[in-house]
Amino acid sequence: MTRTVLITGATAGFGAASARRFAREGWNVIGTGRRAERLQGLKDELGDAFHPAVFDVTDEKAMLSAIADLPEKFKGIDLLINNAGLALGTAAAPGTSLDEWKTMINTNVTALVTLTHHLLPVLIERKGAIINLASVAATYPYTGGNVYGGTKAFVRQFSLGLRSDLHGKGVRVTSIEPGMCETEFTLVRTGGNKEASDNLYRGVNPLKAEDIAETLYWVASLPPHMNINTLEMMPVHQSFAGFQVFRED
Ligand code: NDP
Ligand code: 8X3
């Protein structure tokens, strides 16, 4: 039986790669994002298996109308991939913008719980699954991670809480926690600074969007009695560093 996945943030990075991965396996794919032309490009590429749903995830009215407007064959959502998200800024807290902090919270947290809440009835009815994109930043703090890390810690803990709340309902919930992966993420984080983005990945063999798509597809295609609770991954070129110590002399 054909299954249906809704992937937020399908215009770039993990979301676009996942739209392709799931469509290739015969799933119906609803891809969301603000950039209509990118979604149209996926529609041209993937054909009738793909439904573009253009909306800003922070706009609940637009989100609800996109859900209401889903064509019949896309209404039975089996899998929600909460992927849309962003980091803004790399400065330590005193040098940050409060507006950017609020945008990260509105996008990574408020929009994610809003869409999840609206889709819970169909996901429960269909004994479906939810995969949330957290990050290694949920667990490991770093300078400049401040609110971004906080939002991802929320996503991780919310995922675990949902598992508990959905006990006995047959709905699976997973928190995926990648480290450095080359997408448009750093371009967005640095306000479009291509040089900064290129410098971050220079000489590194980072994760690729396709690696994450493969992981998401693997999680989704496990037998229904198996739930991956959390899954953390990094490129081999990234690992951990020690604590910092401030000395007064
Ligand atoms: P990209 O910047 O490449 O893609 C982000 C996607 O999110 C885009 O499709 C964008 O669509 C969408 N998005 C952002 N804001 C909104 C909004 N307000 N409304 C609708 N869509 C929105 O990033 P990645 O693919 O790398 O990141 C995907 C997720 O994975 C994010 O949650 C990120 O935090 C997380 N992550 C990324 C890592 C990395 O190193 N790349 C590592 C760990 C986690 P559009 O702009 O068209 O609206
Ligand atoms: C993105 C990974 O290490 O830049 O979530 O926070 S990191």
C-alpha cells in the first residue's frame, strides 16, 4: 500500500534529499517550504508522487489551509518529518539579536509543535510515525549555540515525551541528531556569507544531505514493532573537545 510522508523544509538540504529518497521508494511525498519555485522544481522532477505545499511554518493559518487543501491521495499522512528549521548567528549571547533568537524559537519549536499537534489525529488513526530533526547541539553546548542548541534540546526532549504520551497507540517517534552536514544551513546561519560557509566545510568531509535522507528512510522502513528513540551521528572528521577554563592571571 502506498504510504504518505509530509516533509517540512523540502526546498533544500535534508528535506529535498529526503523527498527524493521517499519518492524513489514509491511513497507519496508532501514537501513544504516558503520557496515555491524550488517545490515546483521537485514537482517537475518527481511527478504525481509529489505535492508542493507552500507556506511559512510560523504562519499557523497558512499551515492549516495547506493541510485542508491537500489533494485526496495525500490526506492520509503516515509519517511526519519535522525538518524545517534554522540557526541564526554564531555570536555568543551578549552579541546576539533578540529577533533572531525569537525566529529560531518560532521556527524550530513553536511551528514544530503546532504542526505536530494538528497532525496527531491522522497519525494516531494510521498508526504512523514522527521523525523530528534535532541536532548534536541538543546535547553538546558550544559557544554561539545558545538558543539554537536550546531549541534542539527541546526537540529531543519533546520527541521522547511524545513517545511516552503515545504509549499504546502504535505511533513511533524518533529524534535524529546530526552533527556537521553541508547544506544551506551555514549560509542561512551567517546571513548569506558564502565565504564563511565554505570556510567551515573546507578540508572537512562532512555529512551529506543524502546521508541524512538515507537514515530517515531507514528509520521509517523498520518493522512496526521497532522504535528508534534517538539517533546521533557525526562525520568522522568531527568529534568532541574539552571544557574551556577562564584564568584570571
Ligand atoms: P537548509 O538550510 O539546507 O534547509 C532548511 C529548510 O527549512 C529549507 O527547506 C527551508 O525552506 C526550511 N525552513 C526554514 N525556515 C522555514 C520557515 N519559516 N517556513 C518554512 N520552511 C522553513 O538546512 P538543513 O537541511 O541542513 O537543515 C534541516 C534541519 O536539520 C534543520 O532543522 C536543522 O536545524 C537541522 N540540522 C542541520 C544540521 C546541519 O549541519 N546541516 C545538523 C543537525 C541538524 P524555505 O527557506 O524555502 O522556507
Ligand atoms: C547543526 C549542527 O554543530 O552546527 O545542528 O550545531 S551544529
